[in-house]
Amino acid sequence: MRRRYIPQPRSHFLKVTCECGNVQEIFSHATTIIVCRVCGKTLAEPSGGITKLYGEVIEVLD
């Protein structure tokens, strides 16, 4: 029996923290600008494929 290769996705969800301490979950390939819900600072913006992050990544969620 032949095994089939099942590709894994290259995108994932990230837990990102803002300077104000707020933690949000965002998509690694977001297509819109993501702002902090508390202070309004930009956490991420699209840049072609992968999102350009301005916050600190705490955890990568599968």
C-alpha cells in the first residue's frame, strides 16, 4: 500500500502581546491591519504573504 503525503499548512495562529499588556490571538497570514483592542496600537499589518508583526509573540498555536 502506498502512503500519501499530506501537506501541513504553513499558516498558524499566534498569541501576541501589546506594549500595554493586552494579549490577542491573530492569524499569521492576516490580510487586514490588526490593532490592539485596549490601546489602539497596530499589532500587525499585511505584507504580501506573511504578516509583519509589531507586538511580541508569546506562543504559536497549532
